Amino acid sequence: MAHFAELDENNIVKRVLVVDNAVITREDGKEYEEDGVNYLRGIFGSSTLWKQTSYNENFRVNYAGKGMGYDSVNDMFYITECPFPSWTYNGETGRHDPPVERPICPDDRPCKVDWNESTETWDVIDL
């Protein structure tokens, strides 16, 4: 199945819909995004704006979700809301990075890792 994000006038994702692969696959066996866009415009109106998104993040960096943005210069979907004030936007990943790298659970034990904004550190809690 192919996934398409509908964008508003500010390139913010309104919704993501699934389109059958048969709609975008031509006789040559290749998939064509414009066929999916034309299909969706035929249903929702010719002025609607659609971009294909990859569930496996094979293209456009991130899988689109409602409220995410689309950067037409870099042809990528990005997360618009920063989860914490201390985190910074990463233009390559389209995500926000913490000021301190997220740790892994020690000794491969199960644990929970939560960001602590007041200390700007990670809290590691054994499970």
C-alpha cells in the first residue's frame, strides 16, 4: 500500500491516506507518485496538495503524520513541535535532538529512559 499526506496551505500535514499500489503502478512495473496524487485529487478536489510518504522512511526522511511539516526545499517531512525547550531542531533528520545523547540500558537489562528537562539529563529506571 502507498501512503499519501495531504498538506494545507502552510505545508502542514492534515492527514495521511492509503492508496492501493495498483493505482500508482504502471505497466512498466514502476510506481509513479503523480498517479496517486491525481487519483486523490479526483476524489478530494483538484486544489488539494498531496505528497507520497514512506511508512519505512525510505524517502522524504520521515513518515508523515498529522501536524508534521513538509519542507519543499529539502523534500522531507519534519516534526514541527519540539518536545522540550532544551532540545534543538536537526535539519538533516527533521527531528529534535536532546543536548545529551540518550543512554542505553546498562548490561542489557530492561529499563526505561526518560528525559528530565529540569536537570537536562536522562533518568534511567530499571524495570
